[in-house]
Amino acid sequence: MDGDTLYSIGELARRTGLTVKTIRFYSDRGIVAPTDRSPAGYRRYNVDAVARLDLVRTLRELGLGLPTIRKVVDRELSLPEVAAAHADALAVQISVLRLRRAVLTAVAERGSTPEETELMHRLAQLSEDERRRLIGDFLDAVFGGLDATPAFAGAMRSMTPELPDNPEAEQVNAWVELAEMSLDPAFRAAMRQMVEDLAAEQALSDATGPHRDIAAAVRDQAGPALTAGIAPASPQADPIVAAFTAPYARLLGRPDDVDLRRRLATRLENVNDPRRERYLQLLAVVNGWPAPESLAPAFDWSVQALRVRT
């Protein structure tokens, strides 16, 4: 196009693909001002108007407001500065939309009540500091007074969810469910009991010499039995049961009798709380970890094997 040529608003519309109404709107707001007017008073635009309108259309499609666009085309603001600021704003909007989508997905999947929906929405909108305080309160209730020892301090860290800055919907959904669980007084009490049982056993171990965690010992004995298809009540299970009851008896300084096996069965039932396993599954999703192996089958087998021998 000739740089000296002036174009009517209709010609400009044909060249840019914008409507006459849109160009007039931008012109009235000073974003693309006419270069001149015809003797009859019609607006005339030079070739620069085409480039300005192309830029305006692009920025509008990217979501920028007209006041900002005017500053860009008038060179009051640099385009890179505006683009960076707008990208940051979009990142926040995307994060909010992901949270909303996750909440709505959870509501649809659960068939939630209005009260449950309100709680999920509130939990999903917590800031990072608020999330940390919520989980910190839960972990304090579970480990409080015991977290000075390295083992329990490490356990607290390993049970802390860290929702990423740009979470997937699955992670947000898992966070909401995990947060709901952490607020449940019954779950807190159950987890506290597990930790206190473990602390008591560790104290005995410190006094009598090193002993392996009984839950880990049971898991390692029962796992192969399950794989081999050994029934919990069968005679073939006798030596397997003895392999984990004997060290437990030594730990407690008690005989390997019916009372001890009842006590161990109760201990394993507490450890095998499905809520604990669900917490660990959700934790893995939130933190982007591999899904943990389910220990429920091994503990179920062990409890059955103990109960039939009491």
C-alpha cells in the first residue's frame, strides 16, 4: 500500500477483516484515530491504521482491556511489559479455574450436599499458608509431643502434602478429600493411637535392644504367604504366625500366648485402618508420588491368622 494513500472506514474494514462498527468504536475511543477527514466529513485513515488495528485485534483476543491496549499502541507501555503482566494474571485465572473445575468434578462424582459443596469450595480456595496451617494442626494432633525424635519428625515430613503451584484437577480433588479427612476428629484419634502404640514399642526396643517394627515384620511374613496361597487358618500358617509373634513377645517381655496374639491382632487392626491407607493414597496423588502399595491384604491375612489361634 502507498504510504500517502488514505482509506475510508469501509476500505479499512475490508483490509483488516474488522467491521465498520468495530473500527468506529476504536476510533471514537482514540485507539485508532483518523488521519484526516474528507470534504464531506468522512474519516480517512493512513496505512499505519491497518497495523494498529491488527495489533488491537490481537491484544483483544489475548484478553487485554482497551485502556491497556491504548497505552500500548500509543507507546506509553511496552508490549513485552504488558505481555508479561497479562501472562501472570492469566496464570492466576487458570489456577482459579482449575480449582473450580476440581470442586465441580468432585461434587458431580460424589453427589455432594450443599453443605459438602461449600466445604469443598472453601478448602480448595485456601492459600498455601492456610493449607500448611490446616495440615500442621492435623500432624500436631497426631505426632504432638513425639516429634522431637528423628523417626517421628521424618514421619511428619513424609505425611505432609505439598500442592504444586499449578496442580492438575486430580491433585486438587485429592487435596480436598485429604483436607476433609484431616479435619475428622475420629481419624485424628485413630492416627494418634497408632503413633502412640508405635512410640511405646520403640521405647521398649530402646530399653531391650533393637527390634524391627512389628507392622513391617508382619507384612514381610504375610506377603509371601498370600502369594503362596496359604490359608490363614491352615496348619501351614503356624510357622508364619510364630515368625512374627515370637519377636513381638520378646519386645514386650511376655510369653507368646493367646493374650499376646489377641493384643497383636488388635494392634494390626488399628494399623490396617482403611482411612490411613486412603490418606497415603491421596498424599501420593497431591505430591506427585507413585501410588503406594496396599498393605491391607497382608494385614487382613495376619489378623485372621491370629484370631483363629486365640
